[in-house]
Amino acid sequence: MANSQFDLFLHEATYSDHVSDSSLDRDRLYGLYTSWCFVNEQPPGTESSFWAAMKHRVSPGRRNGLRMKGPAAADYILASYPGLV
């Protein structure tokens, strides 16, 4: 069975860190997803389809243990803080 776009996103752009108090909140997680889509030249799914998919893949709430990684993380950070460039 092929991985969905959402599974690939989680694999390539996030990692679990349950030791840290820092996790991706809803806005950052969706922003990271749109950056991942941009970097990978993939059309993003709708926000509602993203959250429907995440419901079964990510723990709800602010303490999901997810952190950013990879090229999508760099794109997200640079897009979020244009003064860094």
C-alpha cells in the first residue's frame, strides 16, 4: 500500500521528541505541511483534509511531541521570519 501524502510529510518533515516541552502547535504544523508541499512541488490538500488525516496520525493538543526537520523546516522558518534573509 502506498504512503499517503500526509504520511510522507510526517516522515520527511517531522520527528518525535517526547522529552522536550516544545511541540508543533496546529498553526505551525499546518504551515510546515504547506512548506513541505512547496519544497516537494506537491499541491497541498485542503486544510480540512489535512486535519482529518492528522486526527488519526498525531496526538491532539499542544504536546504532540512533533518537531520540524529537513528542507521544509528551513522553508517554513524563512517564510515565517523574512527578516532572517
